[in-house]
Amino acid sequence: MKGTKILILILILTLFIPIQTMASSLEKLPASETSTQWEVVIDHPESDEVKPKPGVYNMYSMDIKYVGDENIKLVRVEAYRDEPNSPIEYELFTADYEEMDGNFEPSFHHQNFPFSAQAKKLKVIITWKKDRNNSRSFRDVFVFSQ
């Protein structure tokens, strides 16, 4: 009987005590996410050329930096947002490095990109190759919420 009361108490506490989770939010800038290979930072726009339209779209900048310790080749950076009331994702931009030759720093910078005020999620997909001659690609996916 005593064991049952303890079990019920634990169950009640588990159901009603909020669990804190860490998620990147665009409400507090800069917002950043890091994996073992990449760091993605979303921040204020760097130029005032395009102004945000309240209730329509916000403006952000993005920096991606390689933080791993291997010789890699950046292949592609893609950004998508969710489409309200739809499972479809809307492409914001794609930077394709696959055709580029030469040595360059595995990083990416976008000084201004619009993001719909109605969208809730920004998804950033980074694709790379570990060896410049290897045909196998790897990717990391980062999700920020608004």
C-alpha cells in the first residue's frame, strides 16, 4: 500500500511539474546552435537597405562556421521555413559550393534574409564532404524557432 502511494505521488509530480527544455529561439538574438562540426548564429541584419515589415516579415543575418578538426569541403547551405497550416517547407535560399574549385574557408555568411512573421521554424541544412575527393556527403540540420 505504501509503495502504491509513492508511485502515485511520483506519477502526479511527473505530470504536473514543468520540464525545461533548451531550444534556440529567434526572440533573443543572437541565437546559436552548435554541433561537433558546425556553429550556426542567427543575428540582427547587417544592413538597413531592406527594413522588416512588422507582422509580415523580420530580417536576420546568418553566420556558419566550421568548428570541427578535419579537412572538409563545404558542399551546400540551405535555409527553409515552415509554411503555416501546411507540412510544406518554403526555401529561403540555397548556397551551392559543389561547383566551386580552390581552397576556401568552410564558412558561410548571409547579411540579410527575410523571414515570414507567420513562420514558426527556421531550418538550416549544412552539407559537406570529409575529404575533398570523397563522394560521400554528410549533413547537419539546425532548427530555430520564432
